[in-house]
Amino acid sequence: HRRTVRKNEDLLSLPQGCNKDSRRTSFRQTIATYPATEQAYTALDCMEQVYVEQNKVGTYIDYTKGLDKLNMSISSKEDSLTYAAGEMQYMLGNYQEAANAMETYIQQYCPGGRHCMMATYSAADCNYRLDNRGKALQLYLSLVELDNLAYTEEVYTRIAEIAYDSANYTLARTYFTKLTTIGGLKGSNLINAKLGVLRSSYLLKDYAAVITIASDILADENITSEIRDEALYDRSKSYLQQEQYGLATVDLQVLANDVRLENGAECKYLLAQTYYQQGKIDDAEKEIMSFAGMKTQHQYWLAKSLILLSDINVQRGELFQAKQYLLTLQQNYIKQDDILTEVGNKLAAIELVEQPIVEEEEDEL
């Protein structure tokens, strides 16, 4: 039809080029006046471009449905045009309009449409950029179900990230784990995926899994000191949860060297507590005294250590000394947390122990 012999060509008044600022009515007038001519089809192409750029494909498609009355035949383009309109908005950075267009395409043509994968990917990316994370997650998950998934690493990363941020740690761990198995994934991307598995497992309280992935991370000689410390910290606390005190001690000793860091201060206390739980009260006391002589801003863990020191003195039968540590804390600790409550409970327990001793002494007198 595009090669129909043109009549009265010199009388045609066609728009110059496919300028999006041209009046759409002039295109329609040309088609109505000179149907089935080359000029009519050129005008139709111009209309198509303008409507696609303006994301008004539905209006254009509705118009073309009546062209058969003018003896003009066009192939069915609804699928491609709807996608093209959304793609143009996406490329222009108009993410809300692009998301709407791509979601319309998905509703109308998927599954089975030619552009289902890319439309779903673009819709997911737009919603992610617009901070519509719930909708983005649904779209990314639907992408995984498609064959020959494009952008696998990015899709898995987005699913894992959104799931983790929304506290869905089971789903997050699943996709962080999938990322670690992607061929060719290496360097910081691989380490970040393993850290995702580590953090998700720790929050899920799957301590055996934490130990496994932390050991894997620590085997990499190229990790930063921050990553090393995080893996050691999570592994040491997982060892403690499984009562593997010997293994926990090895990790805690490394971290406890720097009490300027909060995790280091906590590990200094945990190291003393671990010795205490194993009956090594002299070693526990040594760690606490060492801690007391170090400069730390993390007074909570120092206070916990002094409470532990009081427990050590109670175990030795030195109740007076045990009370003095607690009374000092009671008088000087000013933070609003659980320390003073614990101190009060410990003092009350010591007084219960002391009372029979006092009564015994009075009876002897």
C-alpha cells in the first residue's frame, strides 16, 4: 500500500518531517483527504512517532482501528508500540510514566508478548528508582520465573537488597546465596554477596551457617580489616551460642585488642565472661583488670565487666569486695540502661547471702 500511485501530488499539503510539534490534526487531515497514498502513510508514520514520544499510544491505536474504512491497511503494531512508548519514557528518565506504560504492557500482553522480559525489567527498575520497593520486588521475582533471564546479577542483587531492608532475611539469604554461585562473580561483588549471606544468617540466628560463611570470608586474604572484624565478630558470637568456648576465645582475643571500638569493648567483656563460664576465674579477672586499665569510651561494657568481677569475688567468698565494686558503679554510673537495675539485683542477692552469716555471728555472741 505504501507504493500506491500518488495522484494530485502537487496539491498535497504535508507536514514537514515528523516534528513532534506538528499539529496532529494536520496529519489526520492529510490521511482523510488523500487516503492510501504515500503521503497518507508518511503522515501516519509521523503520527505514530509523535504519539509514541508523548506516551499516548492508546489514542493512536484507537485511531488506526478505523483506517480500514479508508482502504488503508496496517499491520498490527499494538504490542511493539505500547512497549516503545514506555521505553522512550524510560530512556528519558521519566520513571513514573515509564512504569505506568510498562505495567500496562505487562497486563495486556504478558505472558507471550515479544517484550515481556524487558518490559518487566524496566518496570521493576523504575519502581526501584521511585522507591516503590514492594512493587519492585514483586516484578523482580516475576523476572526470575522467565526463561533466559537477562541481567541476572543485578536482578538477584536487587531482590536480596530489598528483602534484607524489609527484614525478610530468609528471602534475602536465598538470593545472596544465589549470587555467590553466579559464574564469573568475583572481587568486591562476590565478597558483598557473602556478607549478605553472613548478615542474613546471623539475624536468622542460624549460627552454624554463620560459622561456615564467616570462615569462607576469612579465608580470603584480600578482604579489608573491617570485613575481617565483622566476620570474626559474628563467628565468635555464634561459637558462644553453640558453647564452643575454645574456638570463640581465639576470635575474641583478636577483636578485644582495640577497645576504642564498641565491638572491641564488647569482645573484651565477652572474653572475660567466656573464661568465667569455663571456670577460669583467674584468667577472667586478669582480662577485667586489663580492661579497666585501658582507655575506652564504651562505659557499658566496662560496667558489665565490673559486675562480672563482683561475681568472681562472690564465688571466692569475698562478699565485702564484691559489694564495693557494685556500690562504686551504683554511685558513678549515670547512663539510662539496664546496668543500674542489674547492680541493684546483684546487691540484693549479696545481702541475702550475708544475712545468715550476720545471724550466725549474733547467735555466737
